[in-house]
Amino acid sequence: MSRPAIHVSGDVARAVETGAPVVALESTIFTHGLPRPRNLAVALEAEELIRAAGAVPATIGVYDGVPTVGLTAEQIAVLSDTDDIDKASLRDLPVVAALGRHGGTTVAATAYLANRAGVRVFATGGLGGVHRGASETFDESADLTTLAGTPITIISAGVKSILDIGATLERFETLNIPVIGYGTRRYPGFYVSDSGYELHYSVNSPEEAAKIISSRDALGLRQAVLLANPVEESRQLPPDVLDDVLRRAWAEADRQGIGGNAATPFLLDFIQRDTGGRSLEVNVDVYRGNAALAAKVATALSAESDRDQA
Amino acid sequence: MSRPAIHVSGDVARAVETGAPVVALESTIFTHGLPRPRNLAVALEAEELIRAAGAVPATIGVYDGVPTVGLTAEQIAVLSDTDDIDKASLRDLPVVAALGRHGGTTVAATAYLANRAGVRVFATGGLGGVHRGASETFDESADLTTLAGTPITIISAGVKSILDIGATLERFETLNIPVIGYGTRRYPGFYVSDSGYELHYSVNSPEEAAKIISSRDALGLRQAVLLANPVEESRQLPPDVLDDVLRRAWAEADRQGIGGNAATPFLLDFIQRDTGGRSLEVNVDVYRGNAALAAKVATALSAESDRDQA
Amino acid sequence: MSRPAIHVSGDVARAVETGAPVVALESTIFTHGLPRPRNLAVALEAEELIRAAGAVPATIGVYDGVPTVGLTAEQIAVLSDTDDIDKASLRDLPVVAALGRHGGTTVAATAYLANRAGVRVFATGGLGGVHRGASETFDESADLTTLAGTPITIISAGVKSILDIGATLERFETLNIPVIGYGTRRYPGFYVSDSGYELHYSVNSPEEAAKIISSRDALGLRQAVLLANPVEESRQLPPDVLDDVLRRAWAEADRQGIGGNAATPFLLDFIQRDTGGRSLEVNVDVYRGNAALAAKVATALSAESDRDQA
Ligand SMILES: [Mn+2]
Ligand SMILES: [Mn+2]
Ligand SMILES: [Mn+2]
């Protein structure tokens, strides 16, 4: 090919080469997850947060058919404002690339591209997982499979309770993907700090997390490390509010006969409208918290690698 | 070992080395899928079709314990005529090889061997998938898992509706396996041109397909690309005929207590007898169509690689 | 890192380098599976059995945060006697290592570490698999996934019937993991010589097994070969005794509301107490038989490799 398959920006390439801290960010959060014009503001703010913490942000997406690690602010603005932009999971990348289209990259596609570019830490909102009813439909996110073979670290706030959280945690176990609570042994549920499920392990500092990540790498393991970073209890969606809206959202989806891939956007939209935008604010808070923690973990990891080489 | 684990014929090895178009063909279609003597005729005709289109056929099977890429016409004739020949999926290959037996290779085993030999395109009839009732039995074809780690291109006419097509499509998604319609956005159902399921992407020429495949390779992705090539509507098994015979076939299997691995051959045999051989003619038509398209895709891919290297 | 991620003892390293026969042994059998002080005696006896057969034992576990291939007798004694020691599956290894703890390694973690150290044969008691009710809970052992990517040979006595044996065998098939009976075509059920399920293939000598293993390696396949070695019929738990105790064990677990990860130890403990220790004796017999056969297979494999290089 006359051009390389993946474009890595100069800033990101330099940081990776010198071992400076870099944090990958996904693009579906601003191409598909948040309403305009909030989406662009949140995307740029996350980059600023990371820069302020001394790390290099690497927002990832497909621009004009080019999978790009380190989109410019202009490119982010264009993708934020493109109607009917493709949602590109890992298997869509070659298609979107061949067709020369724009695409927002999912957790799976972003993790893959970040890892190819040498970026070791990735901040996202929530992860994909096993969908409710998956024992019949077999609907399980490609995030699961991809993370089983992508040695990166992902800071998320757990999985949304529109998914089957118990089944998702079992899949993580079966796929050898470690899940570590940050400052907690309760698995967070994205909108809420505690999903009701327990974790085996927790860490209390970026340095502790960095040690586990280095150990994963030294052992030659290829699975992502998941760092579960709950939203602060004072800023969560009150659990009873969430339970209630979820119940009504599913009932309405049932009534309208909405299922399969259409269910997730329908449910999230219902929750957002029904909570008068409160769920949106939690979403933004969660994302900020993950970006900030990711910058610290990337910094600790960078320091740890320096020590190892000294 | 005194002899190499895989034998690649001179013709195939030369074509692979020079970047000439090659098309892999499986052997279970003539060792287990079609009745004698039609099986041999169909196997040799597929090779002829591919040669006539300017590509090199590489029929794959295990001959006398040797996994072979590029069986001779004589070897194909022997395998076609061997009673109780092993059906070799990927995990059976080392056993059949160690025991020095003949074996017809499934989609999984054929794809693996083709890829090891450097063959990039493979024409088959239908693919394996998730079996009906798999949420209880866990019966899922090894084709799924194997294709998730085998960067080849497979031209098929979808999966037979004796399987759970919806669940199979979900597994493809979870495993990051792209499924692209050829001239259609309806997923074909082997005997019928439209299984009732929609696809996200389609291409309209071998060149478009080749671009996606090259992009997959350039991105370092290891998943097979599935090109779904429907039988022509005028030559399909009429959908109402298929629905009716399937209903009766399952009822009869139930009545006779036939399940598990025995169900598939029973159902296919029932369908063939019940349709007075019409299903067999569709099967042969499907296979011809896939072989012909595969030769074109292999040719386009070969041209694309030449351009990249120029 | 100042120290290597995995410590391989001098004895084991030398044996691996010279191609002498080595047999890996897991540690959860003595850290979590058997009661004290029997656990230590059984662990050391297995090593003796292997030495007596002319092979080098490599007991594997995590000692003071160091994943170790070839624990000393003193280290085995310490791990056998540590309260609340971590049960380390593959995903736990980096955590247990980073925290500097002791850990008993499961089949998955042991197989991985053995393979990294170049050890080709591993004797265990029973394997993990698909749990009963997994179609709802998604509870499937990480052993399955790990063995699909770890080219080692495991000698076991099948899976315990507290699991869903049929579903486990289907997963082996889907994951391309060959299962070969030793002297039988009936899949053993750990406590009983015949689980009621049939196998496609069997071998009758260590040399036949070694041929299949070499063939797997020559073909570049990455799946473990499972050699299923039944307990002698005269020493099994009588099938009707097992059926009866299982039925009551499940009823009691139900009554006490015990499920999930807590179910397995509860059921095994119930079986042991209820059979007055008979199940424990079968467990020990099974383990002895597997260690002895593993030594023979490792020796045959070592001889086979010598021939190949000659
Ligand atoms: Mn899905
Ligand atoms: Mn099957
Ligand atoms: Mn489990």
C-alpha cells in the first residue's frame, strides 16, 4: 500500500517512542454516545484533562478511511458533526477503510488500534458485554473477545446495567481478563458506583495498578487489564432512580417490539430523556474521572518502565 | 520429522510464490456431502471452473495421513470412493495424520491448511455455525472459532437453515469476523438467496472485495473475511418448499430420537430425498457459483498485491 | 524487571534444554483440593512416582510472588500449609505476583507456565469445564479458553460430574481441542471410569500418544492435546453411589442457597464427607495414575523428538 494502514500522529509517535505517558480515547462517545454540541466539548475536555496531567491524549477514530491514532482537534470536530457516521467495531475497520469513510471506533476497535500504535492505557466510559437474553440471542459484544487478545489497560466505570452484568463478569473470567477495582472491591455499574457484584482484587494507587500491568507484560499475557473506576457515590444516578427507569425502559422497548442491536440506543435514549438529562451528566462525570485516572496510571507505568530499564 | 507436516503440490506452491491467483477447495463436500458418483464429478468440475477462469485450484484433504494442499485428480478420486473415510475438522488433523488415514477436511481444517500454505481465497458451499438448541447443548461448529484466527477469504452461500442463523451471525460479530454480501445486503441461507437476516455491508465487484481483504491484511487483523454469495433467486429451493421440508425433517428427527452430531446428516439426507434431489441440484449450483466468484476474487487480489508492490 | 517473571528451577531448566522427559504438576490440588496433612504427602508422592519413572517432576505454583516451575519440597510444604492461600488462575497471576503473595495454580495457570518454560506434558486430576446451568450463568472455566491456546499435553481423568460434561465436550470440539481416550473410547468422569459420553479416538500406548502430539506440533496447532485416562473400574466410586450423593449434594446446595463459585467446593466437600472419604481415595488414585502415565508419555515424546532430530 502506498500509505500505511494506521496513521499515528507525530505527538503520539514521539511520546510512544520516548516512553512518555499516553492515554488513548475512543470516538464513539462523541460520534454516537453524546448529543451535539455537548459531544465535541466533552471530547476536547477529556484531551485537556489528560494534557493538564502531563500525558499525551490520543483520540482514535477513522478519518476519511484512515484509522488514526491521535486525531487533531479539527478532525474530532468533523467526526462529531458527521451525520450517519459509521460505528466501527474491529471487524468494520477494513470495510470503513476500504470505502474511505469516517468512523467512530468502539472500545474493541480503539483498543486494537491503540495497542498497534504502542499506546498502553485507554480511558473509556463503559465497556460492552453480554446482553440480557444472550443465552437465547447470543448477543455478546466484540469488546469481550477483543480484550482477551489485546494487552492494554482500560479504565472504565464498569458496564451499564442494561447489560447482563453477572454474565459479563463470568465471560471476563473465562477469557482470563483480570478486573481490578480502583479503591473498591464492588464492581461499578457505570451510572452507579456499585453494581451489586464483588471483585476479587482492588488497588489504591496508580503505582499499584502499574505494578500489576508490568507483571502482566512480563509474564507474556495478552489479555487487557480492566481497571474499574466507580463514579463517586455523591454523583451517581441514585440506584432507585436507575432501577425504576430501567424497568420502564424495558417495558417500553417490549411494547414497541424493539430488540437486537436497536435495543441499546433505545434504552440509553429513554434513560437520558426520562432522567431529564441526569444520566447524561453522570456519563460525562464518569468519563472525566476515567480520563484523569488514566493519565495517572499512564504516568506511573511510564515511571515503572524507566526503573526497569535503569 | 522426515517429511514436512503439510504437502503442497508443485502447481500450488509455484502459484503462491509468484502471487498468481489460487483458490482452495474443501474435501468434505465430496467425501461426506454428495452421493457417488456425483461427488467426484462435482469436485473435478469445480477445479475446471477455476482453471478456466485463470486461477489454480487447490483441493485440500488428508491423503494417507498427509494433509495435502493441491490433491491430484487421482487422489480426489480415491478419497471420493473411500468408505467410512474420516471427517477431519482442525482438531482431528494430528490424529488422522498420526494414524496415516485418509480424511475429508471440513471448512475449519481446510481454511487452516490453505492459510498455512499461503492460499488466500477459499470457495465452499455452506459454513458451519451455531446449532439450533445450542443454548442448551453448546453445539457450535469449530468453523466459527477457527475463522476468528485464520486470515483467509471464504466465499460461501451463507449457512444452512438447519442451523440457528441469527445466533451464528451474532457469533461472527462477537468474534470480529466481517460478513459482506456479494451484490446483496440480505444474508443468504444456502438453499435460498435470502435467509431473512440483513448485512451491514455489501460489495458489487471482485475488486471491491479485494480492497477490503487487503485492508484487513494491512491492519494486521487475523479474522477471515466472509463473502456471502447467494444462489440466484431463479435457482434457489423455493422458500416455502424449504420451510415445509425443514418442519417435517425436524419432526421426524424428534420422532426417531436423533440429535447431536447425528442430526445434521439426517436432516440433510431427509431434505434431499424429500425434495426429489432438488436440494442436491441447488447445492451443486451454489458450489459452482462460489468457485467461479472465488476465482475472480483471487484474481483481483493478485492484481491488487501487484499494484501495492509496484 | 530486575528478576525474570517466571522462575524455572535448575533441574527443570536442564531437562528442558537437553530434551529429557519432564512432567508438570499443578498446585491447587495440594493448596485447595486435598485436606492436610494428606495434601503434602500426595504432592511429594506424585513427584516421587515421576522420578521413579525416569522423568523430572516440575510442580508449579506462585511462591512469594514468583511464578515458579519446579518448586522445591520445602516450598511445596510451605504452600501446603498456608492458610487462605490465593487460588491463582491465569488472570490472577499478574496480581498475585505484583502483591508478592503465595498462590496455588489452577490447570489454566499451570499449563500456561509449563508451556512458557518449555515443559510439554502435564498431569492433573480433573479439568475445569462448563458448569451446570451455564446457559443462564455463563459460568465456564478459564481452563477451556486457556487450553485452546496452549500447546501442551494434559493427562487427566476427565471432568467431574458436578460439571455439565456434555457441554464441556462440545466446548472442546468448538475450541479445536482434541480429546483422546487412553485405552478407552468412553470419556471418563473423574470418580468413575465412564461418564457416559463417547470419544472419537483412543490410543493404547504412550508412543501412539507421542505421535499425535508431535503431529500437532508439526502442524503448528496451538491447542492442548487432552489425554483422558480413566481410573480403573475396580477402584472407581461406584456409579450408583456417585449418582446418589450428587443428587443429595445438589439438593442441599439448593436448600442452603449456595451457588456460583461457592458451589464447587461445597459439592466436593459434601461428596467427600458423605462417602466417608472414599471419594478422596479415588481422587488420590486418579492422580497417581495420571502422574505415572504422564511420565511415560513425556519419555515417549522425548524419544520421538530425538528420532526426528537424528
Ligand atoms: Mn451485539
Ligand atoms: Mn458440533
Ligand atoms: Mn467460574
